[in-house]
Amino acid sequence: MATLKSKLQDDLNAAIKERDELRSSTLRLTLAAITKEEVAGKEKRELTDAEVLKVISYEAKKRREAAEAFAQGGRTESAEREKAEGEVLTAYLPQPLTDDELQAIVVQAIEEAKAAGAEGPRAMGAVMKIVSPKVAGRAEGGQVAAVVKKLLAG
């Protein structure tokens, strides 16, 4: 089975052959970010698919935020480009969780945390520790934290 990084590389080669400038430049930048992550630290290592997904989701988030900033600044052409690059990257991410699915995961995590002795708003860290691996790549941290906080508050 091919890794996610090799799939990105294959898609980049296909985009170059098809002369798809948007896809090829987006995939090049993403592969550069992955390589940068691989060489960060004391020694070079190969990223797992889960780590590659984190890099892709971070890059997609950067594109969304840049698109919003450009739109607010009145630079619609740049905003459209960032939005299109974000959509290219979103195709590589798992399907995002719906609000109901996220809420169900958080409720289950709260029950687990309570069984382990965590109570009230102080249980936030324990609940986040349980929820984070289950929603990795499928929901943003801020969204998860907001749901956890709301459900812990009552």
C-alpha cells in the first residue's frame, strides 16, 4: 500500500504532466512542508501517514485563514487562489466530523474521564487527552475544545 506522501508525489507528477498550475504549486508547497517537518529536530526521519495528515490539515488551515484575510483586505483574486489551494488539500483529508458525531465522541470521553475520577471543568485536560486522538484530522482543536467546555459546564 502506498503512503500518503507517495500519493501526493504521484499526484504532483500527474498535475505537472496535465499542466495544472494550481494543483502542482499547491502539492509542491505541501511536500516541501512535509520535508521540512521530516528534517526538523536532531535527525531526519520519515513521517507516518498520521503525521503527514497533520501537516496537510495545517497547510489547509493556513490557506483558509489567508483566504479570509485577503477577502477582508479586499484582495478577492488572492482570496480565491488561497481558497482553491485549500480545496485541493481538503481532498486529501478525511471527511470532517459532523457536530452530532463530535458531540457523541465528547460525551463518551467525558464518561471515561469521570470513571477515572475527573470531575467538573477541571476535567477538561483529561477529556481532551481522550478526545484528541479520536478526532485527529477530522475536527479542529478549537472546535473540539468549545464542545468539551460546553458539555462540561452543564
